[in-house]
Amino acid sequence: MTAAAKPSDVDTALRAQLPSAAATLVVALPLAWLLWLSGAVPLHLAAAAMVLFVLIVQSAGTLLLRAAHASDMGVLAAWVLGIFATAMAVYALAASFQLLASTAFAIWAALVVALGFVFHRRAGAGRPMQANELVALLVCGVATVLWCRGIAAAPEALAHHHRLTGWIDYFIHGGVISHFGDPLARQQQSIDLVGFAAPFYHNASFHLPAVFAAPLDLPGLPLATSVWLPLGFFTMCAGAYVLGAALAGPAGGVAAVAVLTLVPDASNYGLRNGFFSFHWNVVSVPGATYAIGLALLSIALLERWSISRSVRPLLAGGCLAAGLLVFRAHVFGLAFPVWLASAAALTPLVRRRKLVVLGVAAASFVLFLVGFYTLTDFVPALELFLTNVHNQQEPTAYAGWYSGLLESYGRGVAVPAGMLLIFPAALGIFVLLYPASAFLAHRFGGLRGIDVVPAALVVGYVLVMIAAPIPQHFDPTELTHRPFVLLYAVLAIWTVATLVKLLAARGVPHLWRVLLLASGVALPLVWPQTGVLGELPKFYWGRQHYSYTVNEGLPQAATFIRHRSRPGDVIAVEGLAPGWVATDVATQLSSMTGVPAYISRPFIHAGQRQEVALKRYLALRRVAAEESVPAALARLRELGVSWYVVAESDRRGPLWDPERRRAAFVDRMVAVYSTQR
């Protein structure tokens, strides 16, 4: 009897694995195509690398879903959980043992494969994937291609037209990715001030694209535009589907992805404040996409716990919410307290003593606020934040409103009114649709305990605006503006999921198919508009930082340096600006080569780093003032510089070689000098 059963067991296992293989391809192929658009990798290598990466991420997520007693949440939940676990594992291994990201990933992959083999033997093939999940993966893949294809092709455009067709910060992000993954970067040392340890940052997501750096021999810039962004955007879409499906079934999942990717955000109508463009914020700062995806899954797991009362989904959701700190600290500051408060609100004890708990929470918040600002030198960001976002983000549809309120009524009226204006500016139509959907749900008996989450997020965001300080680099929007993307995502998803649930309760037939068809019809309408809707900043001051033009010849110089560099090499650039700049040639070269800079953007360094940065800046000034090539190169060798770059619009060399005759490489505005004998 046992022998006769074996072929059936094998057949069942194979049938379970085939959908898993299909899911891997459905995820990997769009991501591989976006990597190929960078022009840095042949399509077959991009596909092979991405298939392997996706397989490990999905396997890790599947194992963790089983551990959380949530396997039925499906393959998209497994993807989000796998991204979280993989990033954290690679981060921890790389930091603890001074490993390249690819080496850390190989260790993690071996562990995942071993655990998968053990638990597969114990638990069998597991839950087979449903057809609607495969379609949902395809929807997420198409949405990712829709929004990421332009920026994914940016490195190719940069090489041919000397313009980065994306937000200027991708140069900075590319350097950070090289720092974690490129053998040319000195491991665990700052990419912009070589010899110093990299400061702590919410950089867990950077380790994921860094995995591809060494195996594919890629610098950081194409990994930032063509891997980091697409992986994060897919994760956000997957998290949206999971939360939508948890609230309203598969139709709710499709609606959730559609509302985040096919519906124009609030910057396109109403108050038209481009600084609160959801799409611009997520494609220009991809760390936000990872945080949104993880936060949405943590809420879905909280919803699971509220029904089952099994502690494992609660622990899994709590780990995700806490882990946001190393993915996107700005989102963590809103999401984690709200997640904890929502979890507490779902317990019988808090429900029985609501007023007491609210009183204690309010008193604790006030005491914390008073203590924090009494014991530190920080000042609240609120008033400067409101002035910045309402007065300095032109063009908007309400120019002068906030200034008029301040002049006419003073701070006592203007500040509360300015806080209220944030919500229509950030949320647009959902300021009306979310309360309406909540009212309808209440009217027809559809409200549940988990519906406290969006309301708690609104309150939480108000408290963030009140409490957040101005950080050390003096940007009052840093801690107050960045979290709004989570608020927008959750309220938009909750609105459409509630409406879908109400329609389903009224017996609307084939709702899932109708929504899928509607999304398909909307896709060709949105496809040609994504550049205007989300990539291009709508506020005037941002235009100079989009589609940034580098010095002619710089991409070619970067290729020359990368192909001839060895681990331990260092780049220095003549003529760095000591004051604020969004980027400089040193930052750009480190991103395009993977070679760390002797110094870049001198103004960004603080403390001991600032003292060293000033000394290095002055040392490079002395190099520029030398009168002979041998003397200049000798001084550069003493400083430990391998490559010295001069990028001048007049196409002249340094004072000690104005005709650039001793340069190792010359192309238009750029000359490269090698100190190697």
C-alpha cells in the first residue's frame, strides 16, 4: 500500500511545484527586463540572475509564512516576507562578518534551500498556488514595468546623452549600493569619505540590489535605477494586493493594486501640491516602496490575528513593523506606533477601558514631548514644515492661502488650518471617499475591529506633525512629510476594499473579473503618462534636479576608470564645491564606477568626519595649485589617490597640465590622471 502510494505523492509534489516555477518566472522576467533596460547586462544574464534571486526570496517567504501559520495568505505575502527576511539576513551577515552582499546572499540562499528541503520533507509540498494568485503576480509585474521602465533605462540614456532621466539622488543611492556590494569599494567604509566607517542609516533595502553587483560586475547606479526601484515597487504592489485581499478577497486585492498604480494621485487635481505626489515620492525615493509593502503586510497579519487570535501572525506582523526602522525610518516613525496602538485597541482589555487608555496615552505623549524638547537642543518642525509645504512648492492651486492666513489671523489660526490643508493636499479625493466608505460600512454593519487602522494612521500623522523635530541637516520636512506615502496607500486601499466588499455583499457578479478588465482598459491610458504623473517633479525647484546633465565625457571616463581599477583604488576630483550641492562629480563617479571617493560633497560630513573632510578639501586645493605634473602626482600618491579627475566646461586640464597631455584618458570636458607608476 505504501509503495503504491509513492507515485501519487510524487505527482502531487510535482503539481505543487509547477505553479511555483510559473510564479518565479512571472516575477523574475519583468524584473529582468527592467535590469536589461539599463544597458549594462545582457538579457540572458539578467534573467538568470533574477530567476535565482526570486526563487530564494519566494522560498524564504514561503517558509516564514508557514512558521507564522499564514500559508493561505499566498504567494504575494510570501514575496513581501521573503524580501524582508532576505534584506535583513544579508544586512546582518554583511555587517557582522565584513562580507560583500553577494557572499552574504549565497550563505542565506544555502540556509533557505536546506531549511526548505527539511520542512518540505516534514510538511509535504504545501499549499498549491491558486490561479488568481498567478494573475495577481502578473498584475503586480505589469504595474512595476509601467512605473519603473523610464528610470530603469536611465543609465543607458546617461551613457549616450549625458542626462540622468530620473531624480538626482539616484547618484547618491548608487554609491551606497556599491559600498555594500562592489569589490572595488572598500568594504564597510564610506563611499564618499574613504577610510571612514559608513554611518548608520536605514539601508537594509540597499543590500538587495547590492547582491547583483559582484556577480554581474555592475557599479551602483544601474543597480539603483534598474534593480532597487523595481524590486521595491513590486514589493509595494504585492503588499497592496495582500492587504486588499485580506479586507475584501481577490477583487479587493486587484482594486488595491489598481488604486495605487492606475489612479492619478492628489498632485494632479484639487490643491495640486506636487510635493505630496504619491507617485513621485515612491519612484524618486524607492526606499519608501519597500517600507509601504512591509507595512501593508504587517497590517494584513494584524487583521489575521484579530480573527484567529493565533499569536504567530501577531509576532510576524510586529517584526515587520519594527523592521521598518532599517528600511525607511520616516515610515517607521508613523507605522510602528500606529501598529502597536491598533493591536492594543483590538484586545478586550483596551476595549473595556477605552477612555482610561486614551487618557494615559495622551498624558504619556505630552510628557514625552515636553521632556524631549526640554532635554535636547532640537526645536519642533511644525511651523517651518507648514510654511515650506504650503508656500515653497509652487505651482499649486492654492498659492498664497497659508501666507494670507498667517498675516490675517496669526499663528493660532494659521497653524491648525495649515495642518488641515495637509490632508486634501496629500490624500486628494480620498479625504472624501474614505469617510464615505467608512460610513457606508457602518451603515450596513460591515465595520470590524481592524478598521481602526486607517483612523489611527490619521491621528498618528497629526501627532507626527506636532512632535517631529527639525533634524541636524535643517530640513523641516524630513520627518513630517516623508511618512505621508503610507497614509495615502492605506486610506486608498481601505476605501476601495470597503467599496468592493459592499458591492460583493450586494451580489454583483464576477466582480474580480470586472476589476481586472477595468485595470486592463486603464493601463494603455496611463502608460504614456507616467513620466508626467509621477517621474517629473511638479514643483519648480525640483525641475533642476530631474534629468540632470553631467559633464560631457563623464560616463566614458567612468567606464575607463572602472575597467582599470582594483580594490583599494580611490577617486579624487578637482574643484569640489565646499557648500551645499545636490550632487558633484565625485559622487557621480563613485556611483558610476563603484570606486570610493577621497571626498565628495564636503558639506555633508559632521563631527570628526567634518574635520577630516575639511583637511582633505584643502589638500586637494594644494594639489590643484601645483606647478608640475610630477609634483602633483607625487602629492596625490601621498594622499592615497589612484585616479584624479578634472571636469571643466572649457575642456582645459589642471594648472599643472593645462593641455591635458599627461592625462591617461581625455574625452570632451573630462580628463583622468592615474597615479599608478
